Amino acid sequence: MRDEAIQSDCIIVGAGLVGTILSIALSSQGLNITLIEREKTETQGRRDARSLVLSAGTVGILKSIDAWSAISSACTPIEKILVSEKGVLPSVTLKAIESGLDVLGYSCPAYLLLDNLRKKAFTYKSLRFLDGTEFRGMRLTKLGVEADLYSANSVVGAEARLIVAADGANSDVRRVSGISVDKKNYREVALVCKVSVSNPTTAMALERFTEQGVLAFIPVGGHDYVSVYCLSDSELICVKELDDKAYASLLEERIGGRLGALQLVGPRYSYPLLSQRALNLCAERLLLLGNAANVVHPNAAQGLNLGIRDIADLASLIDCNVPDIGCEQLLSRYTKLRHKDHQTIHAFTDSLGGVFTSKISPFITVRRVAMLLASRSVVFRRKIVASFTGTGAQFRRSS
């Protein structure tokens, strides 16, 4: 049985971090939003063991849409990043103060970000949230576009001017629309777990290049860190056979003992690493956002930050009193506006994945020369910081 169609200005498919933040941005502009999520609310988010890093630029965007206050208490500041390579000197410390910043960014457990941002989104009366609802298809109408939604054994129609796909790397909306992707499998996984350390640093993250892969420790408050180890598929098989105590000892040794004794305080999760880029960002009355449009290697913590810059630019265009938010002119302007940032981040993260994990002699030489230059030149360090903090990004509201 088909119920009467839901009417709104914009349908957002996917209520993860990007979809939820977009719903806040557009709701704050007075638009009526229908936010769709395949999973039930109570089953989503808690399984996500990652700690996500929000860049200084992202924090500025969240402040501009009044979303930062909803999550700031759950975030841990990062003022420095220590970058080193096992058995090689010198190490490099990137400092916020050298670039005139208070912080390089903030870390926060992914599930806390999602929980707190959803609470903020649900305060808007113009937002309709449908969880446990599956996107099945779409068709153009006289006024815009209608989506077919399946929930509780019934089909519901939802009509709007625009559909935004924020439903992740395996986007149903992108598949239904026929938009292809360019995909690269790194044949690596990120092994993630939470650890407690005996010698915590102050507001500092650590990144270390080992023979087996890149190892990062992200502070999440007190003595706790989230460890992220990027390993080849074959290395993962060996590491997964270790019990918690043995794996903690391995992490202690490979981070060079900088954090003292380590103890695992949660289960280990693994995530496949890949790069993926949609060949088109839009179709008629449809726009791809976040991981539905771009998936990048996590080596520079750019994935979520790139998606939030997508939101800032889209919201800025919509805020310019456009009568039809799904019109071809707006979608074309958005595509042109985002092209350079997408291209730059893909090239940057892919090159890092090659240069900083390769065991080939020329790449090792490039890596060590870059480390030496960064250790000696504050100008070079500032350029590195500028490349990943996104401090030039902003949400430009019209007056």
C-alpha cells in the first residue's frame, strides 16, 4: 500500500555524519528537510570504533551553522602532531602555534559525534526524520523529484526540489541514478582499537611510519587514545592472531615507547582502505555528497573534513535566495565550485599513500628528504599544516 507523498524542500538520503550536518545547515536556513536512514537509530553508530579528526576549518564551519556547541564537550584538542619514522632521524613536530592557530583540530569518537549532532538536528521542527527506511528509486515530477521509500512493509513517496545522496561509499542513490565511480583498492586495512597509555602526551597526536605501514595514535582524553594501524592484507592476518596483550606490546614497540605501557580497552575493528570518486557529482534533481561522492585514504584525516566543506559550499549556494534549490544552474555551480578541492585532496592523500608507505628506494628517499626539510623549515611545516587544516573554508551566508 502506498501512502500519500511527504512534501519537503530537500530529501537527504543517509543520516550519518555528513547527512546529519547537512540537515542542520539547511534546516537553519528555514528549509523543510526529510532525512532518510536505512538503519534503525538504536542500531547505528555504536559499532563505529573510529575517532574522527575535525580540522580547524571544519570547526569554523560547524560554528557558523551553530552545530559546534552540540559536540564541543566531547572533543579533545590536538595542538601538535609528532611525525616520525622508525629507525630514522629527525622526527617532525607540526604545531598549531607556528601557523597562528589555537589548535590543529579536534578528535572525537565517531559515535559521540553522530549522537550529539542528531540531537541538535532533531531540535528543528522543519526536519522530518525517517529511520528504518530504505531508498528504492526516484522519478522526476512537475515540481521536482519524488523518491520511493520502503518502510515497515509499506511504500512511501517523498517529493522535493532536490535529493541529496549522503548514503556512503556504497550509495544506493548513486547506483539507482546510474552514476559510475573510479575506484582504487589499496589492498590495505585500517586496524582500529582504543588503548590506555601510561605516559600520555598533552594535546598531541602521533603518526609513525613503520615497515609494516602507517601507525597513528589519536588522543581522545585523559590516558586514552585511538590507535589506527594501516596494514597490508597479509600483515593483518599475522597481527589478528595476536591476543590483546601481545598486540599492545607490538604497538608499544612500533611507536617507539613514546607513550609508555599500553593496554587495549576495547575490541579491534578493521576497515578496508580504498579511494573512490564519482565520475559525476550530480544528475537532474540529484546531488552526491560526502562518501557517496568521494572516498579518500585516511592518512591525512581528510574524508569527513572534505564532506563538511561540500556542505559549506552547497549551503552557501542555497542561501543566496535561489527559488529552486534543485535547478540545473545551482547544481552546475556546485560542481564547478567543488572540483578543485576534490581533485587536490584525492591527489594529496593518494600520493601520501604511495610515498609514505612504499618500500621502493626512490620513494623512501623522497620521504626522508621531505622529513628532513620539514624538520628544518618552519615555512614548509606551515604549508603542510595549511594543506590539512582547511582554515580557508567557510560557510558564506548571504546578507
